[in-house]
Amino acid sequence: MLKYITEDEYKELLGKDSIPNDFNNLVIKASSYINYNTHGRIDEKDVPEQVKYTTCLIIDLIDEEDTKISEIGNLKSQNIEGWSESYATPEEIKKDYSSKKYEVLRENLWDAIGIDGNPLLYSGVC
């Protein structure tokens, strides 16, 4: 399975003492997400630091998303005087985190070059 970082790299890059629960699954999901959006242009034998850092950030977003989806009653808004509440659906949470993950990808890999000499996020004709 594709893994752009190790547990030690995660801790070092984010300055954390621990890793999320189910780290192995999260790193595979994050690496696959990045690989898909970069069209397989990352050299797996020499992963750039930008990609490693982005993988860490996406791991955290996926973990946060999974936690929110598993919680019952994700309060989205509340009106105290009229006492109305609305809750986020799993689909809304997934859509929100999809946008967040792609924004992290764009912010961190906009200038990274792939093994074919093209930018990692380039999706045009080579």
C-alpha cells in the first residue's frame, strides 16, 4: 500500500508526540488521495518534503472528518430565543472536508514538480 510518510515523520513534521488512532489506515487514505490528485507523478522512492507535510495535514483532516461523522448529532447552528437547532448530515460533512482537503493540497503543492517534469497538480495534456 502507498504511504508517503511514516509515524516518526508525522510526529517530526507536525511537532506532535503522538499519532492519531488508526494511523496506518489514515496514511494510506491520505497518500491515495494525494496520488490521485497529482496523477501519480510523485516519486515514491524520494518523496518531497512538501508532499510529506501535505500528507500529515490531510491525515488530520480525514481523522477529524471521521470523528465528526461518527458523532451523533453534529450541531450546525442554534437559535436560542426561538429554540431551533440544525444538524450537519454526513454528506454535508464529507462535502465540507472534501473542500478543505483540496485546499490544503493546492496551498502546499502548487509549485511542486513531479517525476515527469510537470507540476504535480497539472492535469492538462503533456
